[in-house]
Amino acid sequence: MIKVALRGLAGRKLRAVLTAIAIVLGVAMISGTYILTDTIDRAFTTLFTESYAGTDAVVTGKGLDISIDGETPPKPPVAASLLETVRGVDGVALASGAVIDERYTKILNSEGEAVSSEGAPTFGFGVDTAPALAQFNPLSILEGRWAASANEVVIDAGTADDRGYQIGDTVEITTLQPKRPFKLVGVARYGSVDSLGNASFAVFTVAAAQVLLEREGQYDTISVAAEEGVTEDELVAAIAPVLPTTATVVSATAEAAEAVDEVNEFTAIFRYFLLVFAGIALFVGAFVIFNTFSITVAQRTREFATLRTIGASRRQILGSVILESLVIGLLASLIGLGLGILLAEGIEGLFRALGVELPTADRVFAVRTVIVALAVGVGITLLAGLFPAIKATRVPPIAAVREGATLPKSRLAPFVPWIGGLVIVVALAVLARAMFTDDLGTSDRLLSIAAGVVLLFLGVASLASHIVRPLAAIGSPIGRWAAFVFTVLVWPLWLLPYWLLRYGAWGPGPVVRRVVAFVGGALLNPLLLPIVLVMWLRSAVSSWEPEWPAEFPGVVPDRVAARTGGENARRNPSRTAATAAALMIGIALVAFIATLTNGMKASNREAIEEQIAADYVVTSLDGYTPFVTAAGEALEASPVPEVVTSVRSDGGLVNDVSTEVGGIEPDTIAEAYVFDWSEGDDSVLATLGTTKAIVSSNYAEDHDISVGDVLTLRSTADRSAKVTVVGTFDPPPFYPLIESVNVSTELFDRLYDRPRNRWTWANVPGEPTKENRAQMEQAISGFPDTQLETREEWIDREDADFNEFISFLYVMLTLAVFVSVFGMINTLVLSVYERTREIGMLRAIGMTRRQVRRMIRQESIITALIGAAIGLPLGIFLAALVNRALSEFDVRFAVPWIQLAVLTIVAIIVGILAAIMPARRAAKLNPLEALHYE
């Protein structure tokens, strides 16, 4: 039986390849994700390991051990005088202080813009480059030398290569101080890592860095090396007693591990995000495999019956089909593993196109990647092929002598609708619990939503066969008109190239002729409709039959062919439903994202418009990263604006709870921001001083805070203050522009080192003009990491950023849609095999090759329309459920009717494209050979 199974598989190569494509793509996504994220992990692990290779202990300031939105705030600096104290500790061989900045140092290009991509890390270093302390320097010089004076700088090799900087050039850099020129004296790289992605760094002398980054008399870290024979733990224990309460010491191993763990948290989120799309592709692929094996088992009824007749047992039949699944799954998974390397490059290129360059090192192909990819690929293939395999064992031996024998129905067949309905009810219950229960954790909630969606898809797919007939009846006329419209509007793109290639004899050669023909056809498309009509009429009155779609309706009587395609879709509703189910999932997910994000985008815009009343907005280049307060002060010093107000932001503890704390300017904030007061009014702002605060009403409700309560604030610099709540306000929950707890900028600046602005808003007399805008831009030109926009421009950019994210989601979902398209092609190819004798009979009684193609195309379009008819409502329903779960964020429910209409048209085009290969194969069948086909 093993030989029989393998020979049968080898005899159906095309069907095996089409079946395997779904697994290949899904496994490639899994392996590509693991390869990419493991490579990023290795890059950072190598970077941090090398950074602390010559270090045994690290002394830093003692900040708050908190995490705000998954980000740990930087630790405060320590006094420079502490370096000599540490050097005097027994067991210390060497010690060196360094200044390290991760936020403010920006290298500028010749146009005065920051060279790093928006949101990318930008580092500024002040390190002691003395040869005796070289072991503490994580950087290695590639060209030139280290900076020796305050006007010299060393930059990273990536920036130097990308921007063409040479040793001796003048490079402008902005820090906490306005931009200033430096002489480039060296090019360096961080450890041995090939690339830091979009990150850039600049290296100054320690003294220059302390001035530029406002750390006069301070170091960010003190690196310590132990004497020979002293362990890291012993060194830490010796240093700890001499440190002030504002400083702490840890071993270099622990410091490196903490840094690696923070990066691993990011890559884990990134990994799971990509694996979700791989799971979607494999889920769709499972439908394709199940459908393929179901059809092939049905087509091989007489083959299995013959094997049963000559002595094969049911177990052997089951084993042969499972063996085919195993071989296909294993080979497809191995191919997918190899393609994963290319897909990792593709994902990295996609992020690069979006302006995000990921850190890289040598590609990591871990054993874990191989095991997971093979287990998932083979497991899903075996699972999807199991039920058709069991069905094959029910073939009775007598079926070998029957013409047109079919598989017997399962005893559960009559109960399938009831089972499907029960699955849907369970799915809705699981989704309701996940979305409306408050005591679930984030991971449990996400898992419950995933389980509910999978069950919902399975339930709908099991019921789909019972609604195929009415949907196919509706889809038949729509499909005929869709095919006609597609022919009229799209086919002219290919008519001229076809005509020139087949009948033209001009030009220097076939390659040039092909290129010119293609470009000409694309450019002249609007002019070609008359030619198309002439060609159709010519084909109607002559024996010449060109290789393009159906003629104009009514010229050739081929409505029977289209009607036959519709009947084929209704003849086997289970197969049609299974084929449409794969496309249904892809369309449902696209409709879900389109509906949900359309509502989110509308909510985002509405939230901003409700809050902001300023004429101009100053933000960082990426629109989100806080920027230096000096930029707001420079704008305020300009004579143009009549009001300038800044909003600061940073993390802290409020009554020992991690919270984002805001700093506002009480005298001017109300002229740029619209408060929707719950308790109090604009007059309470003037009372803030350094002892009062205002909080958002939802934060007050969540933490049981009332007006008059006293709150204890602790900043990341570990400074504290007590404030009394004097008012509560209701910001839009979807996108609040100021923080939940807000104090005056006077108090904020006392609590935080190097405070940063989140926004700076400005009003000008009268209407904004080009002249006053130019003067305001000139005022902040010394801070090129900021940008000035009008209120409308800022809102439009927020919409554009949202659209970019939506486009990324669509790109990731195309993999699932791609799998479903191959599923349709596979099913149509199998149906051509199944109806070989039927097609031969139709050709024998006069059906032309063109009409055969039209029949197959019509069946494909109807199947695609059924997938859209089920998938669109399902996606909208899921979006409505999630929208209801997000009601606390005031997310609007807005159905994007135009996008969904476009999605329906795309489904029709998918059906047309999916039918090309099966239709051509069917049209090429020899009628006499087809009539003898078994």
C-alpha cells in the first residue's frame, strides 16, 4: 500500500503541488518570522554582551523601577565625584565614567534634517577614549580617530556611508542645545554588529557631552573592572557601601541581561504579531487541504473500491491516504523552511519601505525554528486530511463495478447543520466572555477571541453548503455581467500586445517588440475599445477564433456555457462551499479590519478636533516622541504668536501606581486646549501653582479619586511632591492629548531631570499665513527634530499615519488571500479532472473552446461571490463585536461601504484570475480522449 500511495501521489503531481502551496506559504511565514526575530535578538544580545565584556560592575543612579506602556524610563545620572570614590574601593582595578543619551542627539543632513528615520533611536556618547580604559568603550573606531576637543565628533559608519560623510567634513548635530557644527574626525561602529537598523550615534569628548546633554558634573554610568581574582558579586558587595542613597550598583552580567530582556520583550511582541498572520494563512490552508483531499478521495472511489476488492483493509486505505498527507505536508514544510529565509528578507524590506530599519546580524536558523515549522506544517496537513481519509475507508468493494459510483454519506451528515449551529452558539459565547468580562488578563482575552473567531469560522463554513444553492442562483447573473464588464474594461490592456506579438513583424527583435507592445497596450488602453468590438464582430462571422475572453453578448449564442457554469457551482454545494470558505475567511478578515479601522480613524480625527483649538502645532518629526523644551521656549520668544503653550509628559508613580504625568502651563493652556470639565472649570487652572493637580474623570473613577484628595507624585528622578486634586475633566477616551494626571510645568520641571514637551501649541493674531508660519519655523530652526504644522495639517498627518498602519495590515493579510486563491485554482483544476468526460461530451456536441473557458470562469466567479457574500457580513459582525468591547474608548462603528464594494469587485477579479489556468486546461482537452477518460 505504501508503493500504491506514493505512485498515486506521483501520478497527480499538479494536484499535489497546488495542495502543498498553502502549507509552503504558511510554514514560510512561520520560519521567516522566527529567523527574523531570532536575528534581531542575536544582534542585540551580541551588542550588549560586547558592551560589558570588559566590565564587572555598573554604577547608575537609583530611579523608579517602573514600566510605562512597556518602556522602562532611563535611570538618573550620578555625581561625577563618585568616580574617584569608586576607584578607591578595594578590589577595583579600573573605573570610567560615561555620558549616554538615547533621545536627544540628532545628526543632521545637508538639508538640516535628522538623518535617522522617524522614531528610530539616536544615541549620544561621551566616553573616555584613553587607551588604558579602552575595555569600557563599546565602540570601535573604523576610520580616523576619537574626538579630542569640544568641536570634534565621531559618527556611526551607517550614517557616514548613507550620507557620504568623509573625515574632515563639517557635520551639524542637535542635542539638548540648538544645532551646532562639528568637525568629523572619525567613523565608528557599535561592537561587531553589522547594522543598528535606523539608529545613529555621535561620540563626543566626555566634557563636551556633559555640556551638550546638560549633565555638567554628572555621569550616566560608571563602569568598573575588578582586580584579578575578584568576582563580580564580590566587587558589587564592596562598592555598595560607599554609594549614596541616590546610586546603585549591579554586576555587568545582570545589567546586560536586563537590557537583553527588555529587547526580548519587544521582539516577542513583534514575533507574536507576525505569527498571527502565519496562523491565519495556515488556517485558510487547512480548508484548502481538506477540500482537495475530499475531492480527490471522491474521484478515486472506484480505485479504493478496487483495492478493497483485491484484499486491502480499511486500515490500509486509511494509511495510504494519511501517508499522502504526510508526504505532502513534509515536503511542503521543508520547502517552506527554505523560503522562510527569503520571506524574512521580504518582511525586513517591508518594514524598510515603511521607514523602519531593523537591527541585523548573521541570519539565525535555530533548531526551534525547524521543529516548530515542521510540526505545524505536517500537523495541519495530517489533521486536514484525516477526515477525507476516514471517508475513504467507507468505500464498499462493490463500487468497483459501478459506473459513476460515489462515496456513501456519513451517518453524521444529517446532523451537520445542527452541529454547525451549535458551534456558532459556542463561538458567540466565547467571544462575548472575552469582550465583555473585566476579570480576564490580556493574554487570556486575546486567546479567547482567537478561539471564538476560529470556532465561528468553522461553524459558518459547516453551514455554508446549505446556503450555496440560493447564493449561486443569485450569483449567476451577477457573474455573467461581472465577466462582461471585466472583459470590456480590462482586456484591452492585453489586446494590442497580443495582436502585435501574433501578427506583427516589425521591430529589431522579439524582446524589444514585447516591451513596446506591453507599454503601448497599457498607454493606449482607452483608445482600444472600438478595436475590441471590431475583433468580436470579426470572430462572430468568421472561423478565426482569437485567444481572448468571450465575445459581446448576443453575437455568439453562448449563454448556455455561462448557465452551465452556474449549474456546476450548484451541483456539488459541499465542494463549492468548501472552496468559498477559504476565500470567505480572507474576505471576512479584510472586511473586519476595514470596518474596525475605519471607525477608529473616524474616532481618532473626531477626538483631536474636539480637543485642539490652536492654530499651529509643534511636534517631533515622528509626531509622538517628546522633544526638548528649548524648542517651545524658542517659539515663545518669537514675536509672531500671541499665545504659546507647551504640554510636558513623562512617567511616574501616583499613589504608588505607574502613571503618565503631564505638565501644563496654567495661564495659557485653555486658549489652545478645550477642556470638557466634569468638576470645575477653566478658573481652577490658575490655582494649580506647585501644590494642585487636575485629573481625567476616568482615571479618577478607576482609582477612586475625588476633588479635594491629596495625591503623592514620584518622578522617574525619584523626587516626590504632594498635590491636591482641584478639578476633573473628560478627555475623549480614544486619543487624549494630555495625560491623566496634570500639574503645572513649574512643579513638573522640579520633579524631572531634562523635561520634554509632548506638544507645543501656538495661536497667531487673525488667520494663519505663509509669512507668520515662515517666521515661526525660523524660530525653531535650531531644533530640526521638530516640525511646525497647522491644525489641519497635523490632523491630516494623523490620518495618514493611521492609513499607513492599515495598509501594513492589508499587506500582511494578502498571504491568506493568496492561499485562498490557490485553493480556488486547485478546486477548479480538480473539477476539470472530475468532469473530463462531461467536458468531452460538451465539446463533441459543439461547445467551443472559448465557451468551455467561459463555463469554468463563470463557476469561479460564482464561487468567489459566495465567499464574498458570506465573508463581508461575517467581517462586519466581528468588527461590531470588537467595537462593542472597545466602547469604553468611544470607538465609532462606521462601515466603509466604498471599501467593501471595492472588496467585492476584487473578489470577482480573484475568481476570474483563479479560473485562467483551469479554464485553459479544460479548453485544451481532446474531445475523443476525454470521452474515454476514466
